[in-house]
Amino acid sequence: MRKYLKIFTILISGLFTTAVKAEPIKIGPAELSFNAGYMSQYIWRGQDQNDNSGSPYFGADLALPYDLYFGTWTASADGTGYSQEIDLYAGIAPSFGPLSLDLGYIEYRYPGAREESNFGEFYGIISIAPEGMPVSFGASYYEEDQDTSGVSEYIDYSISFDTGKGVTLGALYGDYDTTNKFWQATADASYGGLDFTLAYIDNDMDDAASEDKEFVTLTIGKSF
């Protein structure tokens, strides 16, 4: 699988150039933007979410003054009693030179599922992109909002490298509390107004009864 990632990176390094992003729609002081695409497999925190099937997705974001934002995102998801996931989120995302912060709350909803399947998380994200350098670093922390001793937490660390040839390479390590740990390598590029992400994901399940799982996924999306 690593071989496929290397071949893909070589190909898009020569063929792809960074595409011009669509301008958001201005609504007074706010800006509205959309995104849509297709995932060959919907993997979230190292785990399959749609029974090994492809998943279309759609999202909308509203940026407000003072770095505030609201958004929603939906995709096909296979589970007990439901076939769709709908996310609702809001937060504030200020920047201070090379340092960017993102503090907010996200609600995961599964229409048709039992109420306990729905849940929410508070999150904090930090990223550092040193000026004049092709490398950036990031870290994320999520914590469930349920007031119980079994509250789950998720944390990840990431690094990305802009090759200067229209391709950005990335690596991420994530730890989803007692559920699983995983790492992934990605290659991102844009061409013809579309964004492409090839990912290799290795999930090391903590549960001894579960086997390690590997995924290779391709996501094609567009912002407008």
C-alpha cells in the first residue's frame, strides 16, 4: 500500500497545480461557503463508518466577524437504524501570526438511530505554520460532553509538508481513548477546480479480539 502512495505522489507532483478556490458568498458581514465530494471509503479516526462502501458528502460553513463560525456536514454512514450522519458545529478560530487556534463544539446526529447514538464533543485545535517554511504542525483534542465517568477523549498530532509542486504530504497519529490508535499518511493536490486526497490508514485496535485494519482511500472534493 505504501508503494501506491509513492507512485501517486510522483504522478501528481508532475501533473497537478494548485487550483484557485471559489470565492465565498457574502451575506452582509458574513461569508457563506460550501463543499461537496465523494470518499471511496468513509474512515473516521481510523474506523470505517459506512460498511466498506463509498460515501458522498456535503457541507456548508458560515464565517462571521470576530473569527466566529457555524457549519454543518453530512455523509452516508451505515449503522443500526440509520444510513446518514449529520454534524453541526460552531466555534471561534483566531490567528496570531503563524499560530492558529480553533475552539468549538460539534454535535454528531444519526437520523433514525437510538438517541444514545447521538453525541457531542468540545474541541480545541492548534496549528503552527512558521513563516517561510514548507512545514506546519498541528494538534487536536476532543472530549465528549456527557457528564459521566466514562467520557471519551480523542487527541491527535500531525505534520504536513508542502512540496512546492502542487502536492502537500501529511502524517497524523491519533489516539481515540480506549477504542483505538491509528496513524495515517496523506497526499493532497488540486487540479481542475477539484481537491484530491489519497490516504493510507493503519488502525491498531486496542481490543485484543479485533484485528489490525489498513485502508487506502481516495477523496475527491470541491469547495464553492
